Amino acid sequence: MYVFPKGLYADIRIEHSKTAAYTVQNGEVKQNSETSVTGAMIRVYDGKMWYTGVTNDTDKIQEELDGLAALAEPDPDIENVPVVKMFEVHKDKVLRFDGDNDVRKITRKQREELLQGYISACVDEDIPELKQWYAGYSQAHIIKEFYSSKGAEIVQDYQQCGFWVWFDFVVNDIKTSGGRSFRGMDFDKLFGHEQEVIERRDRYLDFAKNAVDVTPGDYVCVLAPAVTGMFTHESFGHKSEADFMLNDKTLQDEWVMGKKVGSDLVSICDSGDMLHRGYIAYDDEGTAPRETWLIKNGVLTGRLHDANSAATLGEELTGNARAQDFGYLPMVRMTNTYMEPGDISHEEIIAGVDDGIYVYNVNYGTGQGTFTMQPNCCYRIRNGRLAEPLRVNVVTGSVFRTLFDIDAVGNDMEFCDTSTCGKNGQSMPVSDAGPTIRVRKLTIN
Amino acid sequence: MERELITSRYLYRSVKIKETKINTFSKDERTDRSFRVYDGEYAGVQFVQGMADEEEQFAKAAENLSLKRPYKFALETGTRHRDKTERGYTDRELMDIAHEAVEYLKTHHPDFIISGEIYVSTSTKAIKNTLGLDLSNTDSTLDIEIAFKHKDSKDIDDGWFSIGQRDFDFKKFTDMADNYLTNFTNRVELPEELIIQEQYYGYLGKLNECLNAENMALGTSLLSGRIGEKVFADGFTLTHDVSDKETWFTPFFDGEGVVQPNDRRVFIENGVLLSGYADKYTADKYGVPHTGSAGINMTDIPYNGYVNLRIERSEKTVKELLDGRLTVVPIIAAGGGFNDKGEYVTPIQTAMLCDGERFIGRLPEFAIKGNMFDMFGRDFIGVGSDDPVFNDKQILMRMQYSK
């Protein structure tokens, strides 16, 4: 089908995406659109450098491939270049979303009815503090083809659909925003969440009325499951992405396998083949995903790789080379990352805190050595019970210390299937998961 | 029925650097088009990326009138074309600059592991309609973005710097690299008085939200009900500025084809709030001034939100504004930000002590706090007339240390 140039490795990644969006703000429809985009990335490697091109015209892929090959310097022994040897060769078609569950079959009317149902049930304009509200639905269906000069031929699909309802409350001239979003792979499962949206609406209204400013300092913190998911992703997940440590002896020594990096209670895993938001049938270099235990009982046991990082560090592929879309180069990214649950309840964990902070929900986080999370809803814990809502700006901790400070891991693991991870200018759908956990010390501002 | 076509064309060629080596040469060229038809009451919109027959796409846009996307406003007219391109770069020239940059960093700063990208990008945005509107804006730069990590550091990276220029001057790049890397391992103490020196775009996000005329009308903005009041410092003037001087890929027209007189609109003058920003719909709905602030929405009707916010420069240089005082320049400040009350807190993972022009040494990790009304009010020192450190405009303001 494609004539691959001699003496070079090359791969072609074609994507066909169809998206739809329907959003409403204060009763007015702000967006009602459908889009369809096809495009391809062509990569050529000569053992020293990559040459890549992007096109929307799939009839010109061969021309693009030949043009890139002309820039490269062929190597007769290209098959034995370490990174090229690493690339897996699969011939497979994995279409999980082309049957009755295909979101492309969802009509505009069905999307509008779903969202209008939630608006009718959950937006109460008689609440005097409610000044603005937003509701939206979006969906995406993507078919990816992958062909390589080593013989890989893969066709896979992916889809997401979801909705959100968001509220702006104003109390004493201060706005508080909060709401609920649901995202998944099955349109039918988006129905029936009205009470969860209403619970969240009422929680943020209560927060708007009663939250007090926190006194900055170090606190014992209990993280709700969704927060633990982000904590897992930010505090350690990014340090498990091996592309940051290549040819860096300091980091290779710091993150050596078998090193104790956290308390015995901490086990963290990444797995791309779970049907959550970070699902992949194959990564964007054609590698099948693995279940990769990054930490087992506090001991460093694995890290995430693309072919280059695995070849450089002499480790096994994990299937974590991912690209935002056909316009971007793949790099090492998380997929579905979770902290393994423990065996005690959420209530028992909170009961063990005399004075601390319960972090209920967060907006976003960052993953340097000092990781951060920006909460949008916290509560004081006094004498083992939740007390007044707290306004907290940012939670920070050090990856080198905090994993050792985890002294309780709950049995209530939840997946957060609404996360998007940013790295080097690329946004990637991921899923984070974890149970309620307790951390002996985090810095609160 | 009138027709309108919005085109966004993007050309990009890049050389990527990994572990202080040239790793990848990439090229990308894409054209997005939004075909739009108007019947006086509604707009029909059809988005296409890549090749497509124009008549077919306009026909699909006409079909989409059935979605009843409201648009009752008169379309714009007028002709203007602006091209800010100063020079072009061949693939060979780009590769040569990349090799020269990597070689310079390897030779002069061998203790750092470097990654990043050197790229040439050219962007054209255009809008035309059957009433005679014909506007286009083109800009092109060569940018170098460098992330650095000291070989002994245990963090993923230690910092970054970037420089974008229309006519690339290698000396400006090496000056910047030397400034960031030469004293990076020189550890210094935090100064008692905390004066932040930084490009200001990141601090304007909250103000952008607050100036949205809809938020102001509905009471969800911290600036609601304060038009005509002095809200910030005397020296604080905030404009939407897409003039030749301040443009940086930003078109001189908004998503409805509206052009501002002199390419400029003042929202806050000498600390006094004049108005929020509004597209035609928002202005009509809330009875507020129309400020030509429609964002380009390629897939649907415009949204309110196109502002290129600029704080007016002082007549004094950064050094003159500082008058002998030292500043703190955040290099990595990830996390935190403004809360709903307008309070700002963020941890600073990497920062340098600076005399306004040259870095003196690296500071320990700390956190800063402030409040929007103080940062642009009593604690606002100014935006210098010159561009040291960043090759771009920068704010000077006092802030406080936090936990």
C-alpha cells in the first residue's frame, strides 16, 4: 500500500476524527456544531534524526514520505539501530466503538435532550445566589491507522462523550464556581446522574456561603479519591515518564529500580488497556499497552517508555508513546494511572485526624519535584470530623518526601475519567484513580 | 443571503532538541476554513480543515441555517491587509541556526542538559464577505524555546527561556542564554523586599475574566458595578492593542471583522475602569459599549473574548523604575494562581535574583501572594520602556512571601 524507502525506518499515522459539541449558558445555546477532520503524520528515521511531516491530504502521503526520505541519510543497517529494533510489529484491527455504542450515531436531538434533561432537573434559577450557569456536551470518535516500514498494520478506534453542568454563585460580591462533569465511552451511561449534579450544586452553594480562608501552614491532609488520582498523577506519575532522565546520570541514580520511594502502603500502576479515558489498543508507535507497576509497596518497580527511552535505558517497552493527534509527535505519556486501594474506610481515615484538612476537589495540578494542586473545595477536620468549608489556594509537597508521608490508604478507589494532562504543549486524555488517603504533611496556602 | 469566509493558514517548520542534540526536523502546513452564510436572522456555519470545494461547503453552511444559530447583526465592510513578515528562512537556514544554538550551549554551558525547539511559524488569518469585507493579517517569527536542567539537579527540569524574533539576531539569543545559565548555580538569599519582574501575560488572566462585560453585568466579576471608579494605580493603563507595535500574530480585526480605530481600545485609563469588553451580541444584550471583542469561532457563531491586553509602558526603563532595588524573576512558577476573591498565591519552584537586567544568582524555593487590586494598585511599580531579561515587556510589582 505504501512504498517505504530503503535504509530508513518510517511510520505513518492516519487519523479520522468526528466531533460534536452542544453548550448552553444561562438558557442560550452557545455552540451546536459538528466537525470532521482527517490528517496524517509521516515520520522517517535514519538512525540519527527524525524527519516528520503532517498533511490533511491522505492522497499525498506517499509523496510526503518520499520527500522526507530525500532529506534523510539512509543506513543499510537501519533494522539494527536500537530504537528501530524496539518497535513492535502488529497486524491488528481493534474497533470497539463501531457498533451500537458508536457515538457518531448519536443525533443532535439526542444530545440536546440529554443536556436539556439535566438543565431542567438541576438548574434552579430561584436560588438567589445563582448568577450564571453553564451546561455542555461534547463527543469525539477517532479512527487511527498505523503503518510502519517494519510491517505494522494497525487500525484502532477511540471515543469519548460527556457532559457538564456548572454554576456561578455570588455571595458577598465573591463568585464561587463549581459543578459536576461526567465523561465516558458509552452515551447511555451519561443518563441518570441528576442527584449527583444536584448534590454538587448544593455543596458549592454551601461553600460559597460558609467558606473561610485557611491559615497558611503545614497540615495533615486527607485527600478524596478524585484528588488522590490527581495527586498520584502529579506527585509521582510524571517522574515515572522515562523521557526526562535519558542521558542524565543524576536522575538515573535517583530513580534506580528497587529504591524505596514511598511508604509500604503505596502501590501505583499505569495501564492503557483498561476501558477508561486513557485507553489505547496500541500506542502511537504501534506498541501494545502493558500493565506497568511503577511502585509496589513503596518500592520503585517500573517506569513508562516510548521506544527511544526503552532503548536508551535498556528496559522493556510499556506502550506509553502517545500523541495528542496526527499533528503531534508521540512522547512518553501516562494512560490510566491509579493508586492501589487499601483496606480501611474513608470514615476511619478522617476519624484518625485531630486537626487537619480534607481536600474534596481540585481544579488542576502540576508535576515538578515540588508538585502542586489547586483545590476548589476543602474542609477543616477537627477531632476526627469534617467541620467548616475552607478556601485554600494551593497545596504543595515534595515528591521526595510526600510518598513516605502517606499513612493511610482507603478502600474506596474511584476513577476520575475527566482528566486531561498537559506536557510539552500536548493535551492528552488520561484517567487518574485512587482511594481516600491521608498524608502526614502537605503545605497549604 | 450573504456569505463570509474566515481562513486560518498556519505554516510551521521546527528543529527539536533532546538531551542537547538535534533530534527531529518537522514541518506542518494546515489551512482551516469557516464557511458562513447569513439570512439576517441566523448564521449557518461549516468548518473544514484541508482541501474542499468552496461551493459545496457554502451549500453545507446554508443547510446548517436549520440549526437556527442566532445572528442578526450587520456584517462589516472594508479592506485592509497587514503582513508583519520581515524575512523568510529556508530549511537549511533553520537547521544551521539550530546547530549553531546547540553548539553554543554545549560549549559555553556544558553543565546543563538542554531540550527544546527552534521553529519558524507563519500565520495568516483572513476574513472576506460578499459585502466587500476583505481583511488579512500575516505574521512570521523564528522562535527558540529552551528548557534546561543542571546535570546535578534531581528535578525533571530547572527552568526555561525563550526568544521570538521576526528578524533573528543570534546575539540576543546568546545574551539571554548567558544571563539565564551563567549564575544559575550561584545560590543567593531571598531579598527582604519582594519585587517581582516578569512578563505580565500570566497575571492578566483574572483581569481578562473580570473585564468580560457579561460577567460585569451579571455580578460575577470583581469589577461589577465599578465603571468610572479608580480601581488600580495612577500609572496603570490597560488596553486592547493590536497596533503594529504590539501585535504578535494577533490580527487587527476580531471574529466579526470589526477593526478598532488606531487598532487600540482602552479599558482602564490611569487606574480608572472605563468599560468591559463586548462583542456585538453582548453589547446588544446588556446595553454596554461594543468594543470589537468577538473571538473567531470557526465552528459556530462568534463568542465574546478577543482581547490582546497590554499594560501601557512607563517612560522609564526597568532600571530607572527600580532605582537601585533588586528584583525576583520567577523561572518556574507552576501551580496556584488567582482565586475567586482575586487573591493570588503560587509556589515558585525556580527563581533568580536580578538587578533589573542581569541575573545575580538562584533563589531558594518559596511562595508568593498578593491581591489583584494591590498588584495593579498600590504595589504596581510599572512596565519598563525597555525589554531586558525577556526581550519583551515586563511588569514590576511588589508582592509578599507566603508559606
